[in-house]
Amino acid sequence: MTTVAQPLAQPHGEEHEDPREQLMFDPLPRGEMNRLAMESMYATSWKFWLVTGILVIVILYCLVYQWYILIMEGQGMAGVTRPDYWGVFLVNTVFWIGISHAGTFISAILRVMKVESRRPFTRAAELMTTFGLIQAGFSIFMHLGRVWLIYWMMPIPNVRRLWPDFHSPLMWDLLAITTYVLCSTMYLFLPLIPDLAMARDRTEGGWRKIFYRTLALGFRGTEGEWKNLTTAMNIFAFAIIPVMFSVHTIVSWDFAMATRPGWNSTVFGPYFVIGALHSGMAAVAIVLFIIRYTMKHMEYFIRKEHFNTIAMLMWIVSMAWAYFYFNDYLAPWYGGDKWDKLFQEYQEVGPKAYLWYTMLICNIAVPWLTLWNSKWRQTPWLLAIIGILINVGMYLERYIIIPVGVTINRMPFTWRQYEPRIEIPMTISTFALFLLLYMIASRLIPLIPVWEVQEGQENHTLRKVGKAHIPAISELE
Amino acid sequence: MATETESKLPGFTNQSEEELGGRWGMVIDQDLCTGCQACVAACSMENNVPIVGEDDAGYGRGMHWIRIERLWESMEFPEVKMTDFQPLLCQQCHNAPCEPVCPVFASVHSASEDLNLQVYNRCIGTRYCANNCPYQVRAFNWFDYNDERVYPELTTLHNQMNPDVTVRRRGVMEKCTFCIQRIHKAEDKAKSEGREIEDGEFTTACAQACPATAITFGRLDDPESAVIQIVAANPSRAGHLLEELRTQPRITYLAGGV
């Protein structure tokens, strides 16, 4: 009987992987990385201008011209009618607020949790928050019958001596969304300061120099400045998490507080938050795919591991969404209220039932059947397609809740199908505006938080133990 | 039985005090209603309700403040059984779902008249009130239906408008007011003569026009009024719409007697 020396327990699956495939263990010199980030910002091909031109034309026609018509003619240009007083404009609002949740989730929660693979794409996600909220705001304005009087909702002294009604869920909405816009913009700006200072130091002159010098607020990178910045970012990271959860909960109360069958549900708050994360994660996957394949040097920063991280989040959130959706479904199903039952039957076998089944396939079947596979999780184009499908599903979910849901009310005499009219070009315009803002931002600010990547790479080292390279992570804080 | 359903707790009853009160109310006898739509026409004339045109009316944008609902019991088309006609207008709920959801106080409760008011000038058109109204009786101005610059054919029709009622523009919500202009006129007259308003001294346009006297309007705070007497004479036929929502409507429907 011979004894063969067996290697001790190998770390599972790591023998085939080279740690240097991960961004954190593949460091570049600081100057080199700064050059990559700056070049990705400057390198602009004719394709960029072509897409920009198309988007500008789309916005001029679909947003400016159509909105002019909507305001001058009246809300009747849209397809809304009795009983579908709320239509696609509010679907867009909820959808874009949902998209905006991804940014905060990724950069605040993952930062607080110290998830290292978040580092290169926090800013891409934070930009989605700010630009998504702009689209949500536009969508609310499109929805109003007399949008030129929107300031009457502001609690400002006025000649009518009239205060807004804080009983109304719409007022809670206004306050929550305003808070969220301000917080998320600050939270986008704080980690941007060191990168703006970097860009300022590497810019020769011209308007860009003035732009970066103004926005960098004189940041020089001293010990005290870093300390203040880290403290401020920590405060914001912790403070913005409850804001994020509250915003979509309050948006859901617009529906849950109403006396309508199918809406009046206590689970709407967490259900909407999870729904927001579901569409948001998927949107991050799409954006990472676009960034990686359209911008210069992004293959270095955005790697397969990052797609893997996003894909796992998408999978988990999809399961959580399915749980909450079933929860929301269960109460009316089991409760046996006449109108709630009618509402569910209408979803399942009514004329818009195909939307319901498409939603279930896109939101549950597609992620569950694909994302379990780690090879597929690391395939960027596949993730982008799954991301688009999930977003289609989440859009349909909101569509089913709002225009399809309000079709069923307690007065059967008024039941009527809703058909979007001017909503279609105006919905396209919000997507175009989102893309355009994103493209402009990618030319103006470093889309990769370079200093965060550098900080991470300094903390990560490969220790040589015998012949093996063992990854080691140190905590500098 | 009635005593047993009452709460054992001292000071609590099943009915709130407001539920018993109210100032203006209406009784609609569905067994008398012939569905002639005279009330719809009268209301539109009295309250300057705009004519929306064929296309918009076909799309469900008719703005009538009162409508006659025609329903049938069986869903299989040839074997349908018509139910009673149901004139539906704002129920003037005491506990109105439309009021708390308005962010700008356009939908408010009148403490003195106990009516739901819609202040057109405050409305910014969020349409939350209409969405939240379980009776679906609110009407939205989708276009400038009353503007002759938009609809030139209205020029002569404008001569028949009621000068006592505001003409609404696009983007605001409106609804039945219980003909509040008539209420105010009667109140002013009674005040100048130094007396209380008598029941039956005036009535709303819909009640005035009804040839079958199916609609009766009057005071709820006067036990001798016609509204109270009719309900008291027909307790088995009386009921409110969607009572389970506890909106405490001021309109009582009489049905099921024939």
C-alpha cells in the first residue's frame, strides 16, 4: 500500500482562474490609468455625432413639438379617457424612477457593503439615477392637464394664501422625488470631485479647463481633503439608502392609497421597490454593455467579473420580485373580494392578457432559465439581451397596473379600453433624452471613477506563497 | 336585533353622527325612471356642460354631470334582462375619496353646505380625484370644448349659456355641484326675507326636468322634507350605492319595488 501525497483541499474552482483576469489584481500605473480614462472621454468618432444628431432630431420632434401640441390643444391629444384617467405618462414616471434606483443601490448599498467589484461602474449607475429622474419629472409634467401651474404644488407663499394639501399622496411624491433628486445629484458629485481634479490637471486649456477647474472646487488631494471627502461620502451613502427605499414606496402609495380594486394593497411598497431594482439592475447591464463596446479602453475597466456581479444581482432580484408579485397576487386571490377577483380575471383572460403572460415570461422565466449558468452570466451580449427583456417585462408590469388596471372599476358602465396616442412619440422622446444626456456626460466627465479603481488596486495584492499567487485584500481605512 | 348589533362600548354607536346628518340630499326612484335622458339635457343646459362632439363622445369623453346607466343582468347577449335605469351623478359623499387626494385643494368639502366642491381655478389636472372616485362621475376637460376660437360652430350656441355658472377651460376637472348656483340664489332670497329656506322652494335642474318625478331634491336636516319622507315611506327599497366603501353618499336610491 503506497501513500501518494495529495494536495490539500484546493480552493473550489480557482485553480483554472488567473486572478490577474480581475481588474483589482491587474493594476496599471496611476498615470497610465488616468490617460486611459481621459482618452476614453476625448476619443469621439463620426458615429457618436451621427447618433447624437439622430437623437437631437428625435427630441425636437417627439418632445418639443409634440409637447407643444399637447399643451396647446389639451390633454385630449393623449389616449386617456374615462375611466383610464391615468395612462402611459404615469407608466413612464414609475418606470424611470425604477431605473433610477439602480444607481443608488449599486453605489450606496454596495459601497456600504464593501463589494469590491462595484468599483469601476458606480458612476455609470449614478448617472442613470440622475438622468432617469429627469425623465420621470418630464413624464409627470406631460401628464398634468395644466402643467403651467405646476408651481401651485410647491409650498411657497402665494397671493391665494393657499397651502398645498399634504394629505395627498401626490404631495408626498413631490417631496420624496425632490429629496431624491437633490440627494442623488450630490451623491453623484462627491465621488466625482477627485476625478474632476485629475481631469483638470491633465487638460491643457480651453473651455474644458475652465469647466473642470470650476467643478473640481480646488481639490488638490491633500490628506485633509480626502478625509473630508470620505466622511461626506460615508454620510451620504448611509443617508441615501432610506431615501431610496422611501421614494418608490411613496410612489407605490399613489396607487395603494386609492380606492380602486387591484390597487388597494398593503404589499405595494416593498413590491414596487423590488420592481424598481429589477428594472434598474437590468438597465445597468445594458449600459455596461454599451459602454464596454462603444467607448475606448473600456475593455480594461469593465470586465467579465463585473457582468457576473450584475447578473447575480439580477437573478436574486428576479427571485425576490417573483416572491413579492405572488404575495401581491395572493391576497386578492385568497381574499375573495368581488372586484379584486374581477380585476385578476381581467388580467389573465381579458383582451390584454397577452401583456400579463409576456410580463411573467420576461420577468421570471428568462432570468431564471439563463442566469444560473456562470458562462452565460459572463457573456456581455447575452446579458444585454436579458436586460432588455427584463425591462420590457417591468414596463409591462407598470402598464398592467396603471392603464389596464384602471379599466376595471366598480362602475361597469364606464369600462373602456385605453389606446395610447400622443403618448407613443413622447415615450420615445424620454428614452432619446436619457441616451443623449448620457452621451453628453460621457464626453464631459470620466465615466469610470478612476480614483476608486486605483484605491481598490492598492488594497489588493497577490502574495507569492511557494509557487502559487494568493490574492490578498487589505483594509486601509 | 337592532339593539344587539350596536356596540357594547359606552359612547360608541355603529353610525357616526355625520352619517345621520347632511344638508342637501336627493332621492332617485329607479322604479319610476324611464331613461328619457331629460335630466341629462337639463343639467347640461343649466351648468354649461360642453358638447364634446361625436368622436370624443364615442371614446368615452362625454362630459355629462349626470348619466343614465343602462345595464343588463346576463352577459350572453341575446338573453339579456334589462335592469332598472340608473341615473348616476356625483353622490356628494360626506366622506369623499376625491377630496384628500387633490394636492392643490381644488376638490374640497364645503362645511356650510356639506357638499363636495370643485374649484376650477385651482385645478392643475392631476386627475387623481377622478381616478379615486368609485362612482366615476367626474368629467375632465380634455380640450377647450367651450372655446369658439377652437370650435367656431359654437358661436351661436354661446347665447344659451347660463351666466351664473363658470365656463371651464381645458385641463380642469369638473363635476355635479347639486346646482349650487340655485342653492345660493335661494339662500340669498331667504336671507333677505329673514327666514329659513323652505323645502321644495327650489330644486336642481335634473329634478325639475324629470317628467316621471323620479328625482327629488331637498333638505336632509329638515325631518318634514320630501326627501326624508320618501325614504321613510319606502325603507325596504332604499339604499346607497357602494355602501361598503363608507363614503356616506347623500343620494338615496329606491329600487326593487316593481
